[in-house]
Amino acid sequence: MLFIAAFGISGTDAVSYLRDVFYSVVIKDVVKRNNIRDVDVLERIISYVIANIGQTFPRTASPNTL
């Protein structure tokens, strides 16, 4: 985020940068360290958690939405 603010990047360039950082750091690192085979499910779980970051939800409700 500091990189984006420091260089005044906005709009689609900022979204593209953040998406690239997310995939290179989070997805690749987690997949590699934990030998995850179904990357699509991992991406959907992470998207669900990020979208509902401030809400509490029972762990039994998560599989129904994925």
C-alpha cells in the first residue's frame, strides 16, 4: 500500500499491482508450503474470508457458500 501511495498509482494500475502481490505472495506461498492441489478452492475460501472480514460466521456455514 505504501508503494501505491508513494508513487501516486491509482485506478486499474493499483488494482493490478495488488492482485499481482496477492497471487505471488499469498497463493503461491501457501500452495507451495502446504502442498495444496486444488488452488481454485483455496482462492474461493480466501475471497470469502476477505469479503466477510468483519462478520462472524459459523464454520458450518462456509461450505454451503463455497
